Amino acid sequence: MQVRGVTRLFDEGRVEALRGVDLDIAEGETLAVIGPSGCGKSTLLQMLGALDQPTAGEVRFAGRSLSGMRDLAGFRAREIGFIFQSFHLIPTLTALENVQVPMLECGGTRASRRKRGEELLASVGLTERLNHLPSKLSGGERQRVAVARSLANRPRLLLADEPTGNLDTTNATRIIDLLLEVHREFGTALVVVTHDPGVAVRVGRAVRMKDGRVILELETAPGEGGR
Amino acid sequence: MTFLTVAWKNLMRRPTRTILTLGGIGVGIAAVVALTSLARGFEQVWRNAYEARGTDLVITKTTSRSPLPSPFDAGLGVEFAAIPEVEAVAGLMSDLMGIEESPTMLVFGWDYPGFLWDHLKLRQGAWPRAGVSNQLVLGSLAAETLGKKVGDVVQIEFDEFQVAGIFDSPALVENGAVIMPLPDMQRVTDRAGKVNFLNLRMHANQREAGIAAVRARLQERHRGYSALEAGEVAGRNTGVEVARGMSWATSWIALVVGAFGVANTVLMSVFERTREIGILLAIGWKRRRVMAMILIESVALSLLGGVCGIVGGLVTVKILEQTAMLHGKLEADLGPGLFGMALMVALGLGVAGGLYPAWRASRLQPGEALRAE
């Protein structure tokens, strides 16, 4: 994935969330984006995930420009897995159903969706919680459901926006373990936005952002995310 | 899990709101069902009456299209009786009257003897005797309503009549009516020598020719009169037209009110779920699918409301039929077509009410929607 000169203005140009960001993420690479709040990390993540369009500049995925892509929803469904700070599960659906939501956009039979959902939840250690509503799950469990959901359509890129921000240390460690495990097992590229230096160290490569710009690129050694 | 599961669980999220909306739609659809079935029933009972009498053609004065058209000279019948294709002509005078303590009833004066009487079946007593005045017969429902037996006296306006017999008719309106020989009716209503309908029966297999001949004669010599075939009379009846108009108007009002109700509920639920819709869009749902989800919710809501409304309408009609006002005057026409129509109305208001919220939901920007609280 290549980011070239991406600028994003809000409020008719009064707010500059991103000011000419350049960034490359190789296939199967891991990257942590760190920086103070309001520095543009989350906006950058939305650009990478085609949730938002740059005011100027370009984002390319596997050589194709996102701005020229007609089916952005399809792109998100197939190529991107999102993990959010506040989990963003659908409150009326059970864990198993939440995991199947992205699969509805990619066909398959009811039975195959269910089977894949069960496998994914088993892989994040939630076999016992399939039919629980999010409100009946702990924060760590909810985030694990969200990780399972992000993997539903076998994406090539996982985007995690402060995935440990609402979790205690134990659960935070567990989620990062899980994300790195997914990365190693499936070769999924991983971008984690975080303000936790500990997380950045574990992920490996990191960029620091400030005032909408990438100001520093760090190669944290050795990085569990490296391949 | 399927796509429908998601929509269904959304509806069940706020059961009170869903039930209240169902109630609103239900009342609207119930009104449509009740009024339409009564309007159709009204038309049907009159059609049945003409069919039962064996009347092929009905002549009335066109100048008045009231349910009980203006009276005209009974002598006109003699002229039509002379047309070769015409087998028989019967004059009749009908009116609505309050009798003793009972609500308004239909009172007929029929040429006696005449073919009009042929289809009535005497249950008790006898037919009025020729030449004897102040005798009448009661339809079985009318006898029940008035609480009269054979031999009792019935006061109509300032005259007293003796109940000669009680009859059954295949037509509900006649069962609920009082029938007397024409001259008595003309005297009671102070319209000597007048009728307000002429019923004509044609010779077998000369029906079409007879109808044409009578129409030609009216055209030629009696402008201001019209000849309607039995099937048309009911439809042209002003009462039937009013009832039909009312049922249409109510159906439209129900549709519009219902659509606003559905739109309000669904729009509220879209606003509440802004972030969730953002999530769905973020994890790859197409706008089309979000739109379909909202529309399905809206249609499911209104169809369920429609089913409740049909049940409510049926109950309402059954209760109304038993009231003194309507008992014996009409029977609701509750054909399957009516339920189909009610469900179509429900479907229509579901789509109408759901379109705007669905469009709003599908226009959300996923990035912004995710930031919504």
C-alpha cells in the first residue's frame, strides 16, 4: 500500500488533519502509527481503509488507486479488516452473528458462514461465548470478537485503531498477541494506531506522527512483527 | 444467520416502539378493511335483492340520484307493459321510515299481486288479501327488530297496520324490510298514483332485445328517466357511491397517516443507529444493502401491522353488523380480495414510509458515522 502526498482538510480547510503524508506498507508488513491524540493517526487509518477520501494526494492498494475504485464497499469487505477502539460490535447480534456480518457481502451459504464464524471465534478462544450478546461479554472478549470479525473475509490488510485503548494490561497484551499471531499465520499486513509505546515496540516498524505529518520513522528492534 | 436476521433483530430492539407503530398501522388498516367491506356489502345486498326479484331492468327518474329517487306517475308502467318483449312490469314505492321505537327501516309498497312477491317465502301467517287495506308483511329480521308476531298491530306514520305474515327472502335488505301493497304505501306517504321505481321483467331469451326496446322508448318519449340493468342499479345508488367514496378516502388517509408513522419510527431508528450503520459500511456492506435492510424493516413492520389490522377490521365489522343501525340492512363483503387489498395497502405504506429513512441511511459517510455518538 502506498500513500503519496495525502492531505485531508475538514471544515472547509480550517482543520488540516493530514498534511502531505507519504507512507509505504509492504504486503504482509506490520506498522505501528504513534503520536499524540489529534495528530491525524486515525484519519490516516481511515484513508488506508477507504472510509474517507483524501482532499489531495493518492492512496494505492496493490497498484490500484482507491480514488479510482468504483466498488469501495467491496474493496473494504474483501481486502480490509477493521478493529476499533470501542469494539463497534452490533449490540443486537450475538458474537457468532457479529462475526458473520461481513460475510453477508461476500456470498457463501448460511451453513458455510456459520462454520467459518465458529472457527474464527474458536481461534480467538471464544468457543464458549458464541451465542452471547456483546453486552454479556467483557471488554477483552468483545475485542476478540471484533478481531474474529475483521478476519471474516480473509483480508490482506488489518487496520486497528487503538485496539487496546479500552482494555486493561492483560487483555491489551492478549489482543496484541492475537493480532501478531494472525499476521504470522496468514501473512496479513497489520497497521496499528496506538499511543502506547509498548505496543509500538512489539509491532516492530513504527512511524511517529505530529500535526498531520509523519515526522519520524523508527525501526524498533527486534520487533515480533518482523518476518 | 441471514441478512433478514439483522433486520428482524433491529425491529425487536425496541419492542414498545415497534408494538405502538404496529398499533397505528393496525388501526389504519382495520378502518380500510371495515369500511371497504361494508361499502362492498352494501352494494352486494342490493344486487342480491334485484337478482332475487328476477328484475331485468329498473326505471327511475334521473333528475334525482338520491338513494330513494323522486316519485313519478305509476301510469308510465302501462306503456312499457305494452312492449312485446316485456313480460311484466311492477311498480314500487320505497322509503326509509322510523317505525315505533325502532331505528329507520326500509318500507316497500309493491304492486300486488305481481312478480316481485314470487321469490319471498312465507314463514308464518298469510299474504295480504286482495282488496283488504292496512295489511302488511314483515321480513323475518324486521319482525325480530320490531318484536312483532302475526296478528300484531304496527303503527306507521298515523296509520295502523296488521301483520298478515312473516316471510324470508334470499336478499338481506328485504328480510329487514316492511312490505305492503302499493296503494297502502301511496296513501301512507301521501303520493297517490306514484311510484319511485318500475321493475321490468323480460320474456326469457328476449332480455337484450327488451332492454334495447325500453331504452329506445325512454330516449324517444320520456327524457329524464333512466333504465338501469339490475347489476348497475346498486352501483349507481348514491348511498353505495357515498359508502365507496368514504372507504376510498379513509383508505387514503390511513395510507398517508400510516406511512408517516412508519417513516417516523424507521427514521428514528436510523438516527439512533448512525454509528452502527457506519460500522456496517466500514466492514464492507454496500449502500444498497444498508438501504435494503432499512426497507425490509419498514415493510416487515407495516405488513405485520397489516395483519393486525385485518384481524381488527374483521372484529370491528362483526360488531358493527350486530348494531341496531346495521342489523338486517347490510352484510359486510369479506372476500379474500379485500385481505389482498389490505395487505397491498400495508405494503405500499411500508415502502412509502421506508424509502426516505433508507435513503438517509445509505447516504451516511462511514468515517463520519463511526464518530457519531
